[in-house]
Amino acid sequence: MNDKVLLLELVRSAPEWTPATDRPSATSETASTTTSNPPAKRGRGRPRKSPEDSDSAESPKAASEGRGGRRLLKILDGMADEIRLYWDNLGEAYISFADGPLEHLGKNSSLEQRLALLYYKTTDETLGKDGFNNAVVVLAAQAKQTGMEIELFTRVGEYDGRYYYDLKNRRALSMGPDGWEIDTDAPVFFRNFSTQQPHPDPVTGGDPWRFFEHVNVTEENRLLLMVWIIGSFVPRIPYPALLVSGSQGAGKSFFCKLLKRIIDPSATELQEMPKKDDDFDLLLYKHHCLALDNISSVNAARADRLCSAITAAYIEKRQLHTDMDTIVLPCNPRVILNGINALTNRPDLLDRSITIHLERIKPTGRRLEEEINAAFDADLPGILGGIADVLSRAMEIKPTVSLASYPRMADFARWGYAVAEALGGRGDEFLRAYGGNSAKLGDSLLENDSLMSGLVQLMGGMEQGEVAGTFKELIDRLAAIVQPDRNDYSFPTSHTFRRRLERLRPNLEEFGIRFEFGKHTNKGHTARIIKGEPPPSWAATAAGTQPSGWTVEKPTAAVADEIVFDEEELPE
């Protein structure tokens, strides 16, 4: 008998299956029991206090004044003689107390802490977030209706022909053509940030040149750097960035720290380049002097933002992603960048910069930072006093300065000449130094920009002439000269050739190179690169190598016939 027959026999002999009788399941019984007799709900949380509970009863004063924001506003109404409300030209509202700085009426932790403490001392209760926010909204509305309109400055301001520098702790350095003084009731208003640090009182008869006893700067760079430092105390002018380069061990970071302590002392002396654009914009807004440390390179977007800030731009940003409100950040910082190599090859940023190169410090010349800091802190009041002396004299000289030609940073050049004259009649020396420094930046661009280098080499062998072709043909000729690698983003493609040429136009014109774009053909866009005679540059003019140099109207000496003496002043 095979397996198949055996299997069929077993199937025929098996008894027939019948289902068992249905019985209610335990789950059904439990469910019905639960439905018919549900358990009582367990109470959650603390029981609510009854109205008769003495702890919940309001005091008569709280019942009449209300709670939270309403009560805080009544408390502030009783302090009308101690507070003032303001609003600025950007539509922002502010409040000041008799014993404190100006506070922004908005999301402001400093103001929130102050009002919370005031509320607690007055009511013996804590102030909630909603109460604070509601009170601030009302105060801001009152400020815009009845408050005084003001102009706000970061560290350096101007009023009625005088310059004011915020020393903090309700002190300001007031400077004018007639001298300087410390003003404890200055007529200008300064922004207040938690990272800002106070300055010591400047002393008369100080010497700003003492700064160079603590840093590693060569003699040839000292005048230009001193003018840049003193000019940083002048408000509301476009101001060039300071690019600091040097090898490892040159003391770049410490040098930038000391500059920051003079111009804008802060708890955060050096900053790294932020990754987010919003964070970078905030740094440009909050610092009068922004020192960015250990920069390898500056990308195109950040270079454009720096150029805008250097020329005193207003950055408008969306306040929240959920609404249409915007905030405006006025920016005009003194920017310092330091790094080992050339920091940027962006011609528009280089045109707005000056550069300082620091040599490596020899081991025998190194000193402990603790010793340098102590000596620098001792000299700082005299350095500040010397800066105030020089700037006061420069304010008297500056109206008489008129230059026949100006570089890109024209206001800085005019102010720089006045400051250099106040430093001992060194205006012409400053112009030569500034012109030579700009030439160095041009050489740096030539070394670090492949397109610039290729065009100068291509056209450098001819006095006059031109090279024409399509964008691709011209790029191929330039690539054969400079041989760029794949990671060289300064060398253009056919799509970026026009844009890159336009950025280099002012720099190419200094070499007598100009270009014209032709019509689009079936082979692509065309251009002509033309070589001519280089025009006289302002750098060459400042260096005195051109016959038509800078002309300056200096203050004329008083003529004897115009001097009037009182009778008692005349000799007998």
C-alpha cells in the first residue's frame, strides 16, 4: 500500500467535526459589567479653593488696581517723575528711568527683569509674561503718541556740531573744535547692549602713540593705522574695513583685541564668522567695532553685506515668519578682519579696505599677555585723552580741507588728512600712505583673482590693441595662460563671464584695460578687450608721481593787519 492510498483511508475513517456550543467570553462579561457599573472618576490635580478661602481673597489695593499688566501700568503712573518715554525715526519705542539707561520697549530681558523686580517690591507678587507683554504694548503706544522723538547712536553720536562717545555709566566724551570734556548729561541717546563695557575717564595731555608700545606694528604702517583708530570716533561716515594679515605667531588676535578695547570695549572682544546670515546681521548692528577673528576667506554674500555695512546701510528684516512686521537694523561698524593669508579677492570689498601686515614675533620678543594687559590698561586713559585732543584739533581743520580728487572712501580720505594734520602736519604723508596701501590691495587682487591675472597677462604685452571673440573663446585663451584648477571659483564660466568682468571694471581700468560687449551671434555672446593708456590713478596722485596732485586748502596764517589788540595788551 502506497502513501496515497494510506492517506485516503485515514481521511475516510476520521470522525466528522462538529463546532462546540457558543459561550459568552470573559471579555464580553467584563465589558458589560463595566458599562453597567462604571467606576467613579478619580480626581486630578489640586482641589480648587473656595471663594471663602482666606488665601484667595484679594487685598483691597489689588482689587482696585487689578493684576499683572494693568497693575504694573498703575505703578508706573505713580512714577511719572522718574520715567520718560521716547520713540525714534525707525518707529521703535523706548523708556528710561532716572537711574538707568535707555531700554527698548519690546522683547527685552533687561527691561523685563527690571519691571519684574519693581512689581515684586511693590506688590509682593511675581509678574507673569503676559502681564509684562501687555504693559509693554501699552507703553509703546503711549511713547509714539506722547513721547519725545530721538535719534539713537551706537557708541558714537553727534549733536549741534559736537561728537559724543559713550563711555557708559551715564558718561559721555564730548568733543568739539574748542576741546573736549566728560559730560554726565549728554544731549544724545545711545543704544544699550549687555555686552558693552565701560571706558575709564580720559586724561588730558595723553599720548595716542603709546598704543604702539604694546603691539607688533612696523613704522611704515603706524600713521595710517593711527588715523584709522582716531577716525573711528567720528560718527556717520562710511568707514573702510581693516584687514590684518600675518603668519602664525604674529600676534594678530591680540592686536585686534587691543584695537577693540580702544574703539568699542566689549565682553566679546573677538567674534568668529557666524554661519547664519541673521546672526551676522545682528553682529553688524550691535557693535560699533566688530572684530572677526581667524578668517580664512570671505564668501561673496558676506563680502556684499560687509560693503553695505561699511557704507552705513540699513538692514530690513522680517520680524517673525508668521506676520508681515519688519525690523530695521542701522549698521555702520568699524570692521576688523584678521587671517593668515589674503582674506578676500572681492574688488568691491578691497576698494573699501586698508590692510596691515604683521610680522612674526621673535621668541626673544614675546611677552606674557597678563603683563601687556596690565601695561595697556594703565596707558588707556592717556591714549583716550590723546585721541580726544587730536580729534578736537582735526574738527577745527577739517572744514578747510578740500581735495582735488578723491578715492572710493572719500569721506575717510578727507577726515584722514585732517587727523594727520592734527598729528603734526602729516597730511601729505597720510595721502601717500593711503595711496600706497590701496596699491597693495590691487596687487593682492592680481595675485588671488585668476580672471584679473589672466587679463593683465593677456593684454600686458601690448601698448594699444584689442582682443575679440566669443565668451568661450576668450575664456579658453585666458585658461591657457593662468591654468586654473577646478576649485578656482575666481575663474569664470561662459555664464558668469559678463558679471565677473563688470566687478573688475575699475581695477582693470587702472591697467588701461577696458572692455565692450557685442551682439549675440550663433556662436554665443561676444566681447572686445581693449588695451589703452592707463589713466592717472588716485593712488599715484597721492604718492606724488603725477603732476596733477592733491590740492589742499590749508588754514592760512593770520595777517598782522587783521589782528586786533585791546589797549591793555599793547606794550607801553
